[in-house]
Amino acid sequence: MCIEILYNPTVIGAIMGAIVGAIASAVFAIVTSWYKFNKRKKGAKALIKSEINYTLDAFEKFKDKYLKDEIKIEKNKEYPDLFNFYGMVAIFPIWNNQNWISLINFIPSILKEGEINKINNFYSKCDEVTDAANALADKEPFNELCIEGQPTRKIPMPLNDINSHRNMFRKDLNELIEMGKEVKEIFE
């Protein structure tokens, strides 16, 4: 009796319809999931790219405005920009990596390990340079002179000392910008 049912064209049609429907449903689910993943991948890359571009542009503008050229100290010459260096560093650009952090679980599926390491190194260098900027912003271009029995006096810091701080910061910022350009190439 069971074998007779299998020879019935109506039953065979129903079984074949069920098999074809199951296969079509599985293919549709796979294609839909693949499409959603690729769309999410493109969106995540675009978010991270825009975040890095914004940060890098802010650093480049800061460098071009305040630290474009290296200063070499000459005798009998005034350097008002150099004397204002510590105040200028206080307006170092604020950056963030919120998109990078919020997508951290998804990132390994869209970027290679070397690319992830480059981006992490870039953000670490951002932290390092920002910490240096904050430390320099707390300084004053004066040294305190304490003589027993007299009030403390502030005397101007030697320009060579200020210039060495400026050049070290400028070097770190240049390294950071170069790292940022390498990271930027990942998304092009």
C-alpha cells in the first residue's frame, strides 16, 4: 500500500513541490543573508573610513596652521609664535574612535589582521600625541626663580627649550599623520 501511494502522481507532485520549495527557501535565505552582510560590511567600512578621514584632516589642518615649518633659532631674532607654543597646543584637535569601538565585534569579518593592527596602532598613536599635547598645554613658557627671602619670580624659558618641545611634538604629529595616511589607503 505504501508503494502504491508513491506511484500516485498527486503524491509525487506534492513531494517534489515540497523538496523544490525547501531548496528555494534555503537559497533565498542564504542570498538574503549574504546581501545583508555585504551591505552591513560596506556601511561599517564607510563609518570607520569617515571617522579616520575626519581625524586625519583635523590633524593636518592643525599642523598646517601651527606647526608647518621647523624653526631654527637665530640670535637677535624674535619668535612670538614659538613663545606661544604651549598655549597653541591647548587647542589640539579632539578626535574620537567611537565607530571603531562600537563595531569591534564585526571588524574581524571585514578587515584583515594586518589592517586591524594598522588601525589600532594609529589610534594608539592618537592617544600618545594627545597625551603629549595635554602635557605641553599645562606648561608655561616661564621658569620660576626662587631666591631665599625674596618672592618667586618667573623668567622666560630659553627659546631653545621651547623649540625642542615644539620639534618633538611636530615630529610625533608628522609620524601620526603618516600612519593615518597608511590607514586611509586601506579604505581606498
